[in-house]
Amino acid sequence: MAVRTSEAEWIGGLTDGKGTMKLGSGAYQGAYSFSSRFEQGIGTNPEELIGAAHAGCFSMALALFLGQAGYKPRRVHTVANVHLDKVGEGFKITRIDLNTEAEVPGIDNKTFLQHAENAKKNCPVSQALAGVEIRMNAKLAG
């Protein structure tokens, strides 16, 4: 199977330092800092990248499970909200909210929600993040 690689470099101390993160494919490289992670500064952060990975994985898994059941989705759009909270003396990702909307001809809401729940439970990123509460709000478009 495939092995995917990403890298990060941090220069300096926690609050005055700065870093870069880069995907192994070269598709993304960006700066991050204390400010972009814990405040509203410019740049990315690990939680944002986890959210992108989770939204992408979940959307693909939902399309897979719908297709296996005989439904052909036109579109699956997912937003992942990753909650980073102070817990004790440190920080922890406490919850991820997956908000998805899909266009799936010929499916009823109950069946759609069953497939969405299956995708939430079984996409590889959800499984990797099993120690984090994952909530989902799924709805059919149109």
C-alpha cells in the first residue's frame, strides 16, 4: 500500500518561532506560527490540515458507500470543524464536526443518513482519529 509523507520545520521558540509545513506531493507548502494556531494569525496550522484530510476522506468514503449501494452522488461537500481546546496544562483536539451536504438522486433521507454514518465510522481518517469525538450533520441538497 501507499505511504504518504509530509514534513514540518519549526525555527525558534514556541511563541516567537515560525515554521513551514509541506505535503510530500508538493501540492501544498505553507507557513504556520503560534499566532496562526492559537490565535487568528495568518498561515495554516496542524488542525486545519487534519480537518482538510478528514473532510476529503469522509467525502470519498461516502461516495464509495453510496456507489456500492447503487446510488450515484453528483456532489458531496464536507466542512470539518476541528476544535482545539485547552485541557489541563496543554491543548487537545476535543471534537471534530463534519458538516456535509450531498446531491444524490433517488435516495431517501434515512438511507442517506445510514451511509453517511457508515462513512463517518469507517473512513481511514476517522479511524485514525478514534480518540476524538466526531460529530456529523449530514443533509441532502435540493
